[in-house]
Amino acid sequence: MSNYSFPEMMNYIMGALFAVIVFSIAYAYLKPHKFHHARPLSTLALKGSYLLYLIVMLVVIYFASLRGGGVSQVFEGPEFFIFLVVLFVPTAAIFSRKITRFSTKRIRYNLIFTAVNMIMTLTVILLYRL
């Protein structure tokens, strides 16, 4: 710890604070503590899997930024493209869940994207470990 300068330490603190703020905003937007009256289990599974994905993604991004060179050095070449896909697909799915054409098939949509969120979570862990 002693070989970090004050600006570097502030960057790490700001990064952690940013991760907490992003997760708090996502939690406030999703409101997983409120159960949906028509489809409580599938909605809870979707919201819970997304929040799990998000916390893993934020931790991986934070730890990748602690390494020299940042995220672009941790995920190089095709891994970076896969990382970008993993970054945006679950978020696009969680925002598009209220589109009216999905409302008739919402239980199926919730279950499919619960599985997608879990696959993306495992993918980001594997990308970071390799």
C-alpha cells in the first residue's frame, strides 16, 4: 500500500464509490423487494440474476482497473470484444423487459434472460480468471 501515491489511492476510492453508486441505482430502479403480483418468481429470478451479474461485473471491472494498464490490458484481443458483449447484453435485456410486445410472454422472457444473466456472469468470471 505504501507505494501508491495519493492520486492513485483517490482513483481506487472513487472507483469503489462509483461501483457502489451504480449498484444502488440499479437496485432502486429494479426494486427487487417488491413482488410482481402476476409473475412473482420469474420476475424475482430475473432481477436477482441481473443484480448478481452486475455486482460481479463491477467487482471484475474494479479489480481489472487495479492492474497495470486497466481493463483493456486485462482483456486483450477477442476477449475484449466478448467482454463488451457481456457488458451490454444483460443491461439491454433488463431495460427492454417492459416493451409491450414482450408483455404477453413475460414469464418466458424472464426465465430466458435469467439464464442469459447467469451465463454472462460465468463468462465474465472465466474471462477474468484466464
